[in-house]
Amino acid sequence: MNKENFLEIIPGTIPTARLHGYLLAGVAPRPIAFASTIDAQGRPNLAPFSFFNAFGSNPPLVIFSPARRVRDNTLKDTYYNVREVPEVVINAVNYAMVNQCSLASTEYPRGVNEFLKAGLTPVPSDLVRPYGVGESPFRMECRVKEVIETGHEGGAGNLIVCEILKIHIRHDILDEDGNIDQHKIDLVARLGKDWYCRASGAALFEVEKPLQKLGIGIDSLPESVRTSPVLTGNQLARLGNLERLPSKQEITEFVESGRLEEVAELLELSLGEIAVRSHEAAARLIDMNRVEDSLMLLLATQQSNFKENKKF
């Protein structure tokens, strides 16, 4: 990689606000913890935090960070509340409520009820004192186990380590197997500046986890495939996730059995075009989730007798 193609930053050499902006845009998208807390007087508070994630399921832990404000080093009401009452309800944010969530992030004076300001429904919790957000399709009642202060200057984090005591999942976001349907839950996530993203529809895609099998790896692919001017790194990785290379006999059978003609018809290409544009055809097959056919095609068109057999 050419270093001239990169902006290089050493923390401490640029203003914290500038560094903060790069982190928000580069470490993204981030899930949102819509955190509901109460103070010692029982007054509710509701605020979103995107420095947030899950960190284990046994015990079930989530951590979010109401960081110190960069501009003036002040702390947020949520921080003070969990110090006074170490309990929180973390509510997932979906697309239907994202603008209400954003409104709740307004820096109202301490003691102002963001449920009222954002028009959200407070729902009594079963095991903790803070309310849940009725509009959220997924909420977690948590006990605060620890608060870790990472620094005392503006921009420093305050890690709120939470143990999940109870989870509430709305029935209408579940699939027929009782799992959360990612399209139905319709979550949103934070990026930099005013940007969000919506985790549903065409934005969703699946990548098979290589847990149940041992892929051959990109390094095991023939050099002509590894160095393809057409195939992307993602596409090569799909090929590298196959468990083995096909044998010469299997490649011959692929050609002679008519499967190559079927692939050509699927791609709306002639066999002559397949031979000339094999890498383009292979890329299209990978994108159609026909990974084995893609590798077969690449290897078949390399065979010395391929053109003779097909009489181009």
C-alpha cells in the first residue's frame, strides 16, 4: 500500500474535537443504546449513546459510554444517574422512532423528562426502577455492575458495565422459528455527523461464517484465479471458503454433462463468450451465490482441450 494514499493521524497531535469526528465516522455504523435511567429523586432521564455494544452472554453484559463532552468537559445526566441509582434500561432504536430518539438527545436541563419531550411511552420495568421505552421492539433491564472512568478531560469515556437481568422482545419482530427477523426489527445505527443508517431492506446481506468447515483459502486457488483482474477480494474469499478444489475428472464432467451450457444459458452468454469472458462470468456467478459453479467454470475454461471439445 502506498502511504501517500492515507491521511495519518497520531492522537494528541490534532484537536480532540477533530479526532472525535474521525472516530465517529470511521468506527461505524454503531448500535444505539437508548438508555433510560432515574436519579435519586426518581426523576426519569432518557438519552441515546452510540459508544455501545454487547460483550458476553454468560454473564450477559452490555457496555455503553456517556463520554465527557469534548467542548467543555461536562458530564451527562445519565452518568450522574447511574452513580446514584445503578440501574438502566437499554432500549433498541428502530427506524420508526429514530427522530424521537434524536430529539431525546437534546441537552435539556437536569430533571427534564425526555419521555415527555420526545413523545415516548414510559413502560414500568419488572426488575429495575427505570422505565423502558414502549415504542422500542427490544429492551434490556440491567443492573450497573461497574463504572470505569477512562480519563478526566473532554472526550474521555465512562464505561457503564451492565449485567442484563431481563430482556423484552416484541412478538411481531420474530420469525417462525422464534428468532429476531432483522428486516422486521428494522434497526438504525449511528455514523459520523448527522448520519444514520437503516439496517433493513437492500442494505442487509449475509456472509457465511467459516465455522462448520475448513475453507481452502485464497492461497490455494490457481494463480490465474488469485491474480484475476476482474474478481474482487470479496469474490476471491467466497472461492477460498470452498472446502476443496474440484478434480480434473469433475471439471471434465462439468463440461461434458451439459452443466456448462446451463450456466451459459443462465448468464445469457454463448459458449464462445464464456471462454473469452470467463472471469466476468465467474464474478456474476459468485454474486448469484453459485460459488462452486463459478470455480468450475474458471477451471474448465483453462483446460487445454476445452476449445477443441466445444468446437468454437
